[in-house]
Amino acid sequence: MQYKAAIFDLDGTLVDSLVDLAESANTMLEHYNYPTHPVDSYRMMVGDGSKKLIERCMPPGIDEYRINAGLAYYKKIYEGRFLEKTRSYQGVLDLLKELRAEEIPLAVCTNKHKEAAHMIVGILFEENTFSEVIGDEPGLPRKPDPGKVLAIASRMDIRPEEIAYVGDSGVDMQTAVNAGMLPVGVLWGFRDQAELEANGAELLLEHPLELLEKLDFVKMPAKPAGIKLCFPEEKSLPGAFNKIDGFEKIYRFSKTQNTYGEIFRNIQSMLCFRRLYIFFVLSV
């Protein structure tokens, strides 16, 4: 199987952000006089969006009002420290560089709140590395709902089964399965191999560059140059004419004639000139 694009999770996949996430949450808990947690315990709390993180780290039985207040305070703290210790994982930049050199479309889909996701990607990665970055925002369902990754696939104009979705959690693997993409689990992230396999991982990576070794990525073919409309002098026209519905047409097709026949018919239906000569100048 050949793959034409890759979509990545962010936290635990592209970047190691655990310490900044944990310390921001603990600062919020201290502010409200709640117990804090060891950094490592946050591995099982993150991955389902910022609000779910706050629900999990706060004591049981906290009401919605206090959860929302804690969430707002957490976001304020995190915005001031989201890159204190967060860095891309070793080998990630090399992987992205290789994929970009092959002109493979890349994107990020994360449950991290949108503002933080965009700031981290914008600072830690080169401009235009990703065609888009989608984070958590009101009105959009979180992963493992496949809606956001399918929307990315649609905008890329690539079939889901030709896309590898790369992540570090069961939620990421479920997202890929639900979208019909290849579930690729990474073993350097926040969750373990057992969780990845239990949720459908078909490929596991111990190092980012293994993605290139284990999958065959192919560059998408260049799109045709398009259509050129000309209005030449009648005496200069070569070829034979077909008169249909008042149009005199010259076809200069490549072997992709069938593809562009429908395009011509659409143009023909919209134009009302009797003697419009349409040349299809195609690159093959």
C-alpha cells in the first residue's frame, strides 16, 4: 500500500509537553487548595482535551462551575509557560524534513485547545510544515470522532485509506480506525504499547524515522495545467470542426480526453457565443 499524506497528533507524538502540562495543572490545583499529582501520573490524564484534563486532576465530586473556573485558570497559567520545557521529540524534525522534501502533505489534529496548539506548532516547527493545524474548539467534536481528520483529508483531496494517522494514545488509534486511515502508534509518547494495540494500531514506531522505513509514501501527481480559452482569427484555425448547439469546437486532447470532456460540456452550457473556439491546452 502506498500513502500520500500523514496527519499527526501533537502532545506525546510530535512534542514532549508532559512537564509543562502537569506543572500548569498543579499550579491551578494549588491555587484552589486541591491536592497536586506527580508529573508522571498526568500521562493518563491528558489526551482528551483541556477540560477533561481538569476534570481528571481535580478531586472527585467537583461541580461544573468550579471545573470551568479551574479550566480558565489553567489556560491562563499554561499560556505563560507552554514552552518552558516542551520540545519536539528527537528525530521528529528529521522526519518532517524528509516528508516535506518528498512533497507529502502533512497536518496536525489534536485535542489540545486551539490557541495553544497553534502557538506550539508555530514556534517549534518551520513555517508551512503543515497544511493545517486543528485543535479543540467549540462546535467541533473531539477525537476519536473522525470528523476533523476526514475534513483534513477532504481538503487535501486524498482518500482516507491513503493517509497515515500517527499518534501516541488509544484515542488516536480509534480516530484513525473510525476515519478509515492507517493507525500508526508511537512508543515514545505518553501511553504504552498495550493501549495502542488494544485500540487498533496496525504499525508501531520506536523512532520517528521508522515511519519512512515501514511505509511507502508517494508524491501526488501534479494536476493538469488546466484550460486555456482562446479567440483566434478563423483563418488561423487548424483541424476539423464539430457544430453542436451553435458552437464550433476544436479539440486538441491528450490521452486524458475523457476526463476533460465533461469540463468542456460544462463550459459549453454556460457560454452563449456562436463562434467561440475553445482550445484545451493540457499538460501530460
